[in-house]
Amino acid sequence: MDRSLRVAVLGHVDHGKSTTIGRLLHDTDSLPDGKLAELEAVSKRRGVPLEWSFVLDALQAERDQAVTIDTTRVWFTWKGRRYAIIDAPGHREFVRNMLSGASEADAAVLVVDAIEGIGEQTRRHAHLARLLGLRQLAIVINKLDAVDFDRATFERLAEGARVLLEGLGLSARATIPISARDGDNLVNRSTRAPWYDGPTLIEMLESFENLETPAGGPLRMRVQDVYRLEDRRIAVGRIESGRIAVGDRIALLPSGANATVRTVERWNAPARDDAHVGESIGISFVEPIFVDRGDVVAHLDTAPPLDYGFRTVCFWLSTAPPIVGEYLLAQFGPTVARVRVAAIGEALDTASLADIAEGEVPQYAMVELDLRGRVLLPLDTQTDLPATSRLVLLRDADVVGGGFVQSVASRATNLHPSGHLVTRGERESVHGHRSAVIWMTGLSGAGKSTIAMALERKLFATGHSAFVLDGDNVRAGLNSDLGFAPADRSENLRRVAEVAALFAEAGTIAIVAFISPMEADRELARRACGADFKEVYIATDVATCESRDTKGLYARARSGEVRNFTGVSAPYEAPADADITIETRDRTVEESVDELLAFVKRAIATS
Amino acid sequence: MSHDADLDELEARSVYILREARRCVTPLAMLWSIGKDSTALLWLARKAFFGSVPFPVVQLETEMELPEVYAFRDEIAAQWNLDLRIELCPPEASVDQTLPPASRAAARKTEGLKNLIAHGGYKGVLVGIRRDEQATRAKERVFSPRSFGSDWDVRNQPSEFWNHYATDVPEGTHLRIHPLLHWTEVDIWRYHERENIPFCDLYFARDGKRYRSLGEKNITVPIASNASTIGEIIAELETTREPERAGRVMDHDSEDSFERLRTSGYM
């Protein structure tokens, strides 16, 4: 048996969506015994004519106010095929519920009231249909009995709907004159519109196809969890695209670790050594590699590009607009990233279809956002692979938006420079821990080097491979050609970052202790090191540093002998969002080191 | 086992939901009413977790189930090595007396469930309800947040789209997780048939009657039927015009009895 065709019924509040569905169920002989009698009784109790919508509007508040509050779903069978009809609320405040229902649909029916014409939600829902990629559309012009099935009225509204959809790059397969209440042209052909010879609604539904993710796409599986089973570690997840088979060489993204598929695991199912799109499975690998929730499994030759930044077009659900600089959570299923709103592009009011003043984003607008994370993300675009380009945006725990990746910021990042016959995973398993770049920033005298050296000692003592890069060992050799002018300081940090990235690639924990006062320089370092980069802010205030003044530098800066001294005569841009902030005031070095050590051990744990 | 693309899709989605629940919501428990749906859900949990059910399985006990139900429970619990917990529900006298009589057993279960959550500190409870069973259940989310008093705020349900589920809930609240929401009654039987999942034989006809839905013995009545195989049950469902819960007296006490039960915390 095939799965049901999922059809969302959309349109403005009160245009007759629930009525259309209720009557459709009746006319396809799908209502259970007693339902009609119950509807008659309930309608009578409320003093209204027979209300078909009560089939779906089951909540008291819905029946009392005659509106659908939440999305619902009913099933029926017609000519051997199963249909799941999704009733989506048309009320403005319930758009988020409507999105919940419509996001799963294969096709949509847009209901337009013959008297009121195209309403605010008609436009909004048409927009949403476009964003969601619903391309199988039908329009029904409802309540034509109220205008005696006047052909001119119908044609005027049909034209209005056609123009609306055309403006969105959409078109309807058919526009059907109906009276949902009386059952005209739903299942039974109307005798009151002899001028219409197009399909009935049920004929239209019969022509719609189930949308399936095409087989043959590139492999994508997001890891949900890792289970231990006998001798195997099993990464579980659902295949969102493509096919995976035993023996396949795969990459785990964003780490870029390579591995060979050892087994495809299922419980109490016929054994097969491959799995296809849609299946929830487990896989184990030949190599002992680190795999964690959120990792994307892809084939080496068709892996998605990795980037920090991307542009999304999304439906904005919150009354509070996005703000440049704020952090949101971007969730691609189990893959989650903290992202900063870098820029807000064009916004469109989906009800009036008007452009909005720059910077304003009203609720339910469609808006372009440039988002930027601090770690590399595997990113597919809507054009390349719609299923894996979908994301949900959260602010705290609230869903504030949903949309698709339109483009990635740059495709310059190449995480597979390989050529090495030793993989990073192999190096890490020799060391018994992951590597990382522990980038310590803070004022002169904050305690960076002291903490760094103590940290290195402690890590070494517990069998870890770690090495400190600081001014003393880098400026003496590698960077001996550089001075302290701003350009030289930036170049100094650029080289340190590249070296640190190589240390990490080689399996070593690179501990970097540099003032690195500018956010822009640290951002470049982050890009060079990718997901390995951990920013540690040694937060010691100027007064404390100055009171320590172990090298006498503050005194010399105050006297003007040393110029461009960070914290005195040059700025220090404290990290807004460090991975960890170590407060050193009123604490011993030992306490600060232990706090940082605990953080580092978590960062390099082999899960 | 025959290949059935529709069942494959239903199963894969439920397994995905179960794995999300286990990873993101702890501590977690599952309700088992010992009926066909929650037994299928147990089976899906074994699919998701490769043979074991890695969380407590709770029966909300009213001591009013049919004897066959208890026998089946004990047999399966032993066979599948379940961590079975029995939560005794408070007596009928302690529940809201304005509720119609047949709804009171459900209200007892609601109280039992609230006690379970309070004492066990559970952040999530897996429940085997389906959208097609009952019109208010059709409006549920897969991950449905509940306030401290277990109330269901139907007007303010979170958005839930694509494969994103909101698993973060504030202190003092919990999630009802519904991995079977997208299944229908026929789907459940077809799945039982394909997977050969055991179930209580009260679902089969005896002397021209069978239970289509299992509830407390004083408020559940069998339907007229001669179906004695799953195939016959499926054939019967394909032609029936009776709703599934027609034999559940509590649903028909008054127009809003089920909604009242649900908004105050019933499954």
C-alpha cells in the first residue's frame, strides 16, 4: 500500500476550509455512522444550520466561535487511494499552527470566498505554499450559491487568484467553482454551473502525486545518537537523501573524518547491507572514529560544502523582530548551531505583499537573513537539496522562524585538503583524545601565559599531547620579521592561527596565549581553525593587571615610553561570546587552571 | 514479511521520534495501556533501540482491566524484559464529581499520571495516541508541552514542522511525546500483522463479539464481529462505518467530555 496523499486546505478565515473538508468526507461516504446525527444535534444546540465544519472543529472553542484553532487531520479512502486532509487555521494569530500542518503536505487547495474575495490569509498562505515548495495547487471559489453561481463573479475571482499566484511564480492546476455547504463540484458535478467543464475537487485530488525525495540524490544522514551494541558503536539516524551501503567510504561533517561503513543495522528486519532515503537505521564503521549527534554522514565525492555563514529565506513567526548582532539557534534536525544575525535583507509583508521599510520585520513576514556561526556547518541549499536545507530558528526555546538555506557565504573553505594517507581520526585515536585550539585572549598581565603553561603541564601529566604557542616561542623564530605595528600584529596572529590549526590537524592540543585584542583577528583565527577553535577569555580587568604589572609594561605605557599598549593606549575588544570566560580576580592560579582544564577535557573528550 | 512502503515510512518516522525523545528528554518513561497501540509502540521502541526498551514502562492501574489484559501484560513484560512499573490510580471518589460517571475512570488515570510524573520527576512521557482516534487528539503535536498541572494549552501549542521537535521545556513542566500520532487504526493492525507483534486476544471475536478498543471492564463494550484473524479485522475496518471508540462509553457522555479530560491532563 502507498502512503496517503497529504493535502493541506488553505485560505482566509471563514472562507470555508473546514466546511469543504467536512462535506468532502460526507460526499465520499467517509463519515462514520452517527456522525451526521451528531452534527445535526450539535448544530441545533447552537442554533445554527447544519455545520459541516464541526466534523473537524472538535474543540468547544472552535465550535462556539466557528473558527479552526489548530491544525487537524482526517483520512479517507477514494477509489482505493488514501488521502490525509490537513485542515489549517486561517486566523492570523494561528499562522504558526497552519505552518505545522502545511509543512508536511504534498499538495494544497486554496479556498477563496466568492463574496469576500481574496483575503489577507489567502495571500499569506499562497506565500507559505511557495516557501514550502508546494507546487501542486488547486483553487476553489466557494459559496458560489450565494451569488447564484454567477459566471462573471467566478471568472473575476479566478483571475485575481491567478495573478496572485503568478506573482509568486506559482500556478494552479485548476480553479473550481464550488458550494461546499451544498456539495457542488466537490465529488458530485454541480448542475448549477453548467458553464464549467473543468475537474471536480475530487478529480483534482486524484491527479495529485505523492511528493517523494527522489532516489539517487547525494547521501545525507544526520546522526541522532550513538549507541553501544556488543562490540560496535552504532550511529543512528534517518537517511534524508541518497543511499548508504556496507563498504562505502564516507565523511563525517563538519569534522571531515573519513571512514568505511562496516554494518547497516536494523532490528527484527530482513538483513540488507544497504539502506535508502527515508529509512531510520544504524551504521557502524570499520575505523574507530569519533561520531556525535549532529554529524552529517555523506559520501566523499558528494559531501556538502562547509561554511560558517549562510543566507536563509524564512517565515518570521515572532512579534519581536530579528536584531542584527543577536544570537539565534539554527536547527537542522539534530544538527544545531548558534548563529549570529549578521544582516537582515529584504522583508516582505506576506499579507499585503508590500515591501517593508528597511530593517523592519513584522510577524509573519518573509525575510532574508544572513546568519553566521562560529563553527563550520555542512550546508545544502534549497536549490540543490531542499530536504536538508530546511532549518528552524529558535530564540531561547521559542521557534521564531522556519526556512531554507538559499546560499552559503563562501565556498572557499576546503576541509578536505587531505592527500595524507593518515586520517585525522587515526591520529586522534593514537593520542586517545581529540585535538583543539585553545585560544586564550586577554590583557597583558591577565595571566594567560601562566595559566597556559600550567594547563600544558597538567595535560601532559595525564597523557595528553599539548603545546603552548605564545609570544616568547613564536616571535623568536617564525615571526622574528614582524614588529608591533597594527598590520604586523595582525600578521603575527594570522601565522599563529595557521600553525595552531596544523598542530590540531596533527592531533595535538594547541594552547595559544596572545593578547589578540581585535575581534576581527580572532574571527580570522577562528576561520583558520574551524570547529577546533575554542575561544577562552581570561577576564582580568585593567586595574588588576596594572597592579600586577610583572614586566613593568603598564608603568612604561603610562609614561608614554611604550605606545599602542592594549588597555592603556590601544583598545581591547573583549569577546562577546567566548566559549569560556575565566575570571581570575580573587582566585588562585590553581583554581583558574582547574576550571579551564575541565573545559578542555570536555572539548577533547572522545564521547 | 511483505514489503509495504507505507508501513516502512510510518515505522521510520516513529523510530526517529523515539530516538529524539531518548536523546533529548531525560528522564523518560512510556505508558503502556496493554492495548494494540501501545504494544505496537513498545515494539517500535525495540526497533529503535535494537531489541531493548531503555526506559521504564508504566501501566496506570485502575484494577478494572479485564483478566486477559493482566495475563498478557505479565507474559510480555517477562518475555521482553521490560522495566514494568505499576502506578496505582487514586479511587473514583477522589476525582472531579461533576464529570459524567463513565469519564471518571479516565480522570483517575489522569491523576495517576500526574502522580507518576510528580514522583518520578519525568521530563517526558511517551504515549501511544493517534490523530484518527478522536477529534481532539487530531490536534496534538508530537512533542506536546504540559504545564505543571499537566494542562494542555491547545491555543498556544508550539510550532512543529519538518523533523524539528522542540524538546526543551521549562523546569516543572513536561512533554507528552506521541510517536504514533500519524498512524491510523488500520495501519496499526497492518503493522501487527507484518511484524507478528503479540497482542491480547480480546481483540478477536468470541461468540460473535470482539473488543475493538480496550478500556476498563465496566465502561467498555465489545462490538458485534466475527473477525478471528488480523486479516479479518482489517477487512472489517475497511468497510465499517462505526468509529473506533464507539464502545468506549466515556467518549459519549457529553459533547465535550473528552476535551475536558484532555485539557486537564488525560492522554
